[in-house]
Amino acid sequence: MKKISLLFCLAVIGLSCKQEHVPRNFETVSIQKFDIDSTSIRAIIAVNANEVLFAGSRGDIGLTDDGGKTWNIEHLKYQDSIVPHFRSLAKTSSAVFALSVENPALLFKIQSGEKKVVYKEEHEKVFYDAMTFLDDKTGIAIGDPIDGCTSIIMTNDGGKTWRKIDCANLPEVNEGEASFAASNTNIAFYKKNIWVVTGGTKARVLKSTDKGKTWEVIETPMIQGNGPQGIYSVDFYDKNNGIIVGGDFSKPNENKANKAITTDGGKTWTLVADGQAPNYKSCVKYIPGTKGKEVIAVGKTGVSFSNDGGITWKDISKDGYYAIDFVDKNTAWLSGHQKIGKLVLK
């Protein structure tokens, strides 16, 4: 009995010693900029503080492994004449994948120096927006609707083969509803849960709880109604807590119904800081290691920060970028028009 009591007391002491995260507060931040000529960069993967991968608009696949001192950039072509416009990038432990947007959509697998097209889709309406891997076997890419449903392709073999999900197994979309190829972040996942966001005439969330086998569609209060309005980016801290951002690309300084949070896995969404910063943003990310409290959103209008899970915000930089990807709670890489940035939070 004494032994059990002692173990119980030690467990209680251990729990009491766990420290709650104390959210930080930043008034301004500086971003180190690296010029990348003649390409628009919407998709990046932050590997570590010295290494980042990017895919660009001129068939570019780029890498630095020395913190930006030098860059290795290759320009891919298909059949010697088609230059792919990449806006989607993903990786597993052994390969990198880059997906082009327009007809024909081309999905390249890059592994051990070999560059191979593992999926090709030809259609006048084809336009792919984002791609990610849930694990080393399961990958997903999403695109604009064809035949009345969001285009979704998936792999279950680490990217060797890809299949398109039939519209019979997906929710119908409204006329004029699509996704935005703005930052490669309109897909989020947590374990088996996947969330995909849309915009245009409708700003909604498509959710799967079984790695893409079945889907449901959820309405949101985000701005919607015409082409440039809607949700541009989504992120989830865990299976319940998530955030969406966006706005009206044609009116980037407006702060109307352009950010919302959920605490029930995306079943319901609540607008936050309506009429307040940030304005239009193309990418949102929870800062790792901050227990879902610290969030950063970026866009062509600058960088904004929240330390209460997205409820209140402040603008911390006027530097415009499309996307951000974190290495840890202090370091992130950003991508923009003809540039890469490195953000260090102190």
C-alpha cells in the first residue's frame, strides 16, 4: 500500500510540474530575403533551419542546404516543350513530388536524381491547387471541380501510383465554387482526418475522417459569393482545433469575414476579429510547440500574428509573401514572388 501511495504521489508531482505554454508577444519581426529570379513561388517545404525546398512557376525545383548562401535550382520540362507551372509540392522520407496546375496536369516524382511523371491528367478544366502527404504511404492532391465535384487524386503506395476519386464518392460543388492555388495550404490533416477548403460562390470545408474514403461538406460564415472571395488556407492543431483564413483577393485591404476558428473538428466555424487585422491572407499556420496558441498568417499584404489561437491579431511585418512553413517555434521559411524569406522569432 505504501509503495502504491508513493507512486501515486510521484505521478501527481510530475503532472503538476508540467508547464503551460506562455504565449509570446511580437510587435515587429524581420525577415531575411533571398532573391530568386523570374519565378513565382507558391509552394515550399521547410526541412530545417538551413534547408528549404521550393517549386516555382517556370518548372523550377529549388533547394538550399546552407541557409540561403547558395541555391541549387533545376528547370523541369515535359516532352522538351511543356514548362510546368508548379504550385504544389510535397515530400516523403525518400522522394519529392511537384504538381503543375494547368492542362496537362503533371505530377513529377523526384528520387535519387531521377525525375519521373507518375500522374498526368488532360482536361480543359484541369487545375490543381495543393498537395500533401499524411504519412509515407498516403498522399493527396486537390484541384478545381470537373464534372461537378472537387478534383481529388490520392496515392496509397508512397506516390508510385495515383488514382482520381470518382465524383460519385465526393460531395457536389456549386457552380463557381473552387479552390485557390495560392500557397499549397488549402489541405490540412491530422492523423486520419483531412480538411479541404473552397472559395468563390461558396466558401466551404470538405472533411474526411478515414483518409479520403468518405467525405462530408460543411458550410462556413467566411466571405463568399464571387470568384476571388473565400477560404485560401486551412490548418489544424489537433483533431478539434483548426483555423481558416482568406478574404477577397481583389480587395486585399478589407477585413470582412476572412478568418474563422473551430473547436469541434470543423463541424462549426466562428468568425474572429471581424473588421480587424489581418486583412486578406493566403496562408495560415499554427506555430509548432506553442500548444495551438500562436498562429501566423501571411499574404501579399504582410505578416500577422496571434497569441491566443487566432481570436485576436496584430500585424508584425509589411513584407508580402504567399506561404510560410515552420521548422520549429522560432524558425520558418516563406515564399513569394521571385523571393524566399527566412523568419526568426526571438
